[in-house]
Amino acid sequence: MSESLQLLRSIISSIRPIPDADWTEFSLIWKPFKARRKETLTSENDTEKYLYFVTEGVQRVFYLDDQGREATVVFTYAPSFGGVIDSFLLEKPSRYYYETLTPSFFLKASFSELKELMDRKQSIERLIRTGLTESMSGVMERLVEIQCFSSEEKFRKLLSRSPHIMQLVPHKYLANYLGIDPTNFSKLVNKVRI
């Protein structure tokens, strides 16, 4: 088994283990894929065709309004799943962009192959449902942070949840993700110690 598939299986087992026979079928739908730095994988109005499993690199999902302002929604990096998930699962045009911030390596699975497995294999459907439920829990927690926390509290929460992110993601994107002015973000970097 390739190193990337071993990593995928490890993450799958941490979410919700599946029987070996189901894993064998599940592993067959994943294909290797690589992308350059600053490559757009999904654009607004495109329907997301793939679920990505990140094995190397950093990516972000962001929204771009009609005035050219960006809002970073989420970062993905190894080992995690990526893509514009709502567009993928609902088979609807995306409202977001998915781009690489660094050269990136993935495994990717097409919607049709994943859906077919989910329809046939209860363990796969439960795995996806559990993963989505955990993701939704994280989104709800983040909404509370955005609406209720001060800039410093948001910064501290990010560092407590993902202390390594300061080395992975350029600070301008982290400031955008937190909704903090880049100058104030720099002040927090110098002020806050965790």
C-alpha cells in the first residue's frame, strides 16, 4: 500500500473505522494528484468534482465578493480532506474558490465513485456522515468565535487549536481568516505568547 493510502487509512480509522473489505474498495477510488503553488483547483460557479485528501502542502477555501474582497473560510493541509465540500456533495456550483498556497500533493476521489460506494456500503456512508458532523461542529464553534471573540481571543484560540499554523500559512491569510487587520495581526504575533 502506498504511503499516501496508509495515511488516508489512518485518518479514516480515527474518524470511523471501516471493515477491511470496504477499505479495499474505498482505497481504489483515490487517485494521486499534484498541483503547483497558487493554483486554483475550484473556482466560483464550478461544481466541485473531487474530494481531496491532502498529503502535502497548504491550501485554502475562500470567498471573493463583487468588490474584490476575500474572506478565507478554511485552510487544509496534511493530513486532512479538502475541496469545496458543499458544492461536491450537493452537486451545485461553488460559491467559493479552492487554491493551493504551496506546491501540493493529494489523493482525489470523484463524486460519482464516492456516491456509488456510499449507496452500496453503509460503513462508507457512516464514515462520510461522521466526518461531516465533526466538520459542522467545527464550523459552529468558529461562528461563535467570529461573532463573540475579540481579535486577541480569536488569535489565542487559533494558536491553541493549531499551534503549528503560524509556520504553515502566510500571516496575511491568517489575518484574513480571523477577520483581523494585518497590522493588528502583526502586533498580536509580537504580543501573544503561548
